[in-house]
Amino acid sequence: MNTTIAAISTNNIGLGAINIIRISGPEAIEIVSKIFSNKKFSQAPSHTIHYGYIKREDEVLDEVLVMLMRAPKTYTKEDVVEINCHGGSVTANKILELLYEKGAVPAEPGEFTKRAFLNGRINLLEAESIEDLLEAKSENARKMAINGVSGKTTKLIQELREKMVGLLANIEVNIDYPEYIDELQITKENITPVLTEIKNELEKIIEESENGQFIKNGITIAIIGRPNVGKSSLLNALLEEDKAIVTDISGTTRDIVEGELLYKGINLKFIDTAGIRETNDLVEKIGVEKSLAIKQKADITILVLNNNEPLTKEEQELLDSIENQKAIIFINKIDLETKLEKVTTSKKIIKGSTRTKKGLEELKQEIINIFSLEDMSYKDLTYLSNTRQISLAKMSLQTIENVIEANEENVPVDMLAIDIRESWENLGQIIGESYEDELVDNIFKRFCLGK
Ligand SMILES: Nc1nc2c(ncn2[C@@H]2O[C@H](COP(=O)(O)OP(=O)(O)OP(=O)(O)O)[C@@H](O)[C@H]2O)c(=O)[nH]1
Ligand SMILES: [Mg+2]
């Protein structure tokens, strides 16, 4: 990390009042001094702001404010300079070009945050949470990300690791100092409660974090059913906007139509699909295939039935096909006469009408209930935030379960230490305490430039 990197840190697409160019590295101050009119700048104390002009030879490029932050109390722990220039991409890019001419190099996506991690200012989980914070689409997603950034989630993992280390230390004492064995004998019986406690806590973290994924990414909901039952009408009614075309002609929707809404802080993404039926129409056939594919990919399916018509064979097949997945049945058109017989299913049935708006609120609430996301505002939202972290926690859990089993089968306690250590290392990888370079590169590549 001997290079000095520079990038535009603000979103410079479109117009804004200012842009910020961030420079970090050993020569940050020297490079900026070469193009900044303020002569006191290079000798100024840390964390000060300076006024002046950015100049290429005698030509003034912009009137700016420059922030000087000396290592180590900076975002990257290196010398950092931030130039506040005028908005619009042309000025900022001109200044950036000039910085490159004077010795700075372009920052790769996420490189500032990567340096913060490699220089030990933040751990891997905190770094990933910064990315989550930038991408947060709802208040709950923001809260979840800030718990990661501020170290709350790290603490959760560290407490578990400490329990494991405690266990390992006791076992080591037994091996290394057998003379104490009478007093400190570690037996099958006395490690069982600790192992069970670790297992329970890991299970809880994993389960909550998996639900937390829906807070972060939202829930994708496929609306499926036979033609003309009112799927597009349902989408429009939920979104309170005429997004999809509605007619009384069967087979109106040919392609998917999507729409999002925020309900109780959770992003719900509805996908309206083509009505499912046997058809010889080529375009409609492709639509039907797409509908079935979306049903598989979505987090949950709403099967729409028509209260005004008897159940068809195709609908019975659809009912059977959703038995093993998360699904809700919405019986639409209850404003019309009931001709639909009793539906047998293990899924929750909600009756309503897109015309009278009955059942819509209940439908949204049921989606939230299925994912146990009710009362989010009371929860502290300290979860692992991505699949990398969750799969490491799962590996850690799996190993602990193996240890518990081996312990029950009377495997000597010192043999168990190897697996406990592995489990402890898996948790370490979540916060980046044992990391591989490739993994680190991969994670930071996903950041936007200048972060
Ligand atoms: N009476 C009544 N009519 C409804 C209701 N919901 C939808 N409709 C009517 O049912 C017809 C079909 O509605 P759509 O929303 O286009 O049905 P769809 O399931 O999307 O149909 P396809 O796109 O062909 O698969 C339209 O004429 C709607 O006005 C309802 O709750 N009550
Ligand atoms: Mg439709």
C-alpha cells in the first residue's frame, strides 16, 4: 500500500452542488500541495479545512475547500485529503486527471474501505456493513447495516468465540498440566452444557440472520394463477397504481410485470405473471413457462383463485405444487356470487376482492408473518448480513454439532479440541480474523468507486 490513490467519492452522475475527491496514501498531502494555491496547506495541522484554488500551471480549474487529515486518525489510517470542488462531472474529472498526472493512481472499487480493513481500523464484517449501508433501501435495512458498522454484530460473534476459547483453554490445561487434573478435570459431563449453549446461540443467530436477509433485500412475491382470475388487478390494487394491463380477455398478461412497495419497513417486490393454462399460442406459452419459473425462484407465491368460478383441474395441480413451498391462497372476486367449492390446502386462505380492496391489508400482513418479520421496530436488528457470513456460521454450527455427537460417544475430550478450534476459526472468518487475500479482494471489488 505504498501507492496514493484518488477517486471521486460523491455520486457525480447528474447535478449536485459539490463533489468530493478523496485521496489516500503516503503522498496524499504532497500531491495535493502541487496543485493547490494555498501555500500553508502542507504544513497545516491535521483535521483542518483550507480554502484556495486548484490550478494547472496558471490556469484556475476550480475554487475549492480542502480537508486535511493526517494518519492515523482517518478513514484508511493513512494520510487522507478530501477536495470539495464544484458539482458536475467535468470539474471533478479534470481535478482527478491532474492528481493522476502528479503521481496519484486511480482507486479500485472499494479500495478506501479495503485499506481501512487491511490497516486494522475496521474488521471484515464492519466493512461489509458499510456496503450494506450504502445500498440500504429501507429504514430497517439501514438499522441492520449500522449495527454492523458500529460493531454490535461483531460483538455477538466475539462473545461466542470467547466461549469456545474458554473451552479450548480448559482442555489445553488438562493436556499440558496433568498434575492439576484432580482439580480441573475436564469431563464429558462438564463440557456438554457449554457446547449446547454455543449450539443454541449459533442456531438463533443463523435463523434470525436468514430472516434478516429479507429485511435487507426485501421479499420477492410471485402472483400466479389461471387466466382472468385477477392477478394483474391484484398487483395494481396492492401498488395503488395501474401498472399492469387489466382486461376481461383471458391471456392478457404475456410477460412479467413487477412493482415494489414498502410495508412496515419491508420492501415487498410483487411479480405479476401470465395466467397458467395449456395453450397453443407461442407467445402465451413462453409467458406460462416464465410464470412457472418465477414461482420457483420467488421467496413466496400468492396463488389467486376466482370465487366466481369452480376450481379447474389445472388449479388443483397448482394447489398441489405449492404445498411444499411458502405460499398464500388469495380467493379473489368475493364481491361476486360464490361458485368456488371448498379448497383443501395446508396454506392460509385469504378471501378478498381487488375491486372492493377487501383482504389486501390482510394479505400484506400475512407475508410479513410468514417471514417472522412483524414488530421489526422493537427488534434490535443485530444480524449477519450476507450469505458469506451466514454460511460460515452454518459451518461453525455443523462442526459444533459433530463435537456434541462425538462427546456423547465418549471420544476423549482432547480429541474434540481440534474441531472446536475449527468452529472457532470459521467464526473468525466472519469478522476477517483469518482471511485469505483472494476473499478480501473479492469482497471489496463489489464496492462502488471512491468508498
Ligand atoms: N368483480 C370483480 N372483478 C374483478 C376483480 N378483480 C379483477 N376483476 C376483473 O377480472 C378480469 C380479469 O382481471 P385481470 O387482472 O386482467 O386478470 P389476470 O389474472 O391478470 O388475467 P391474465 O393476465 O389473462 O392471466 C378483469 O375484467 C377485472 O376487472 C374483483 O375483485 N371483482
Ligand atoms: Mg394479467
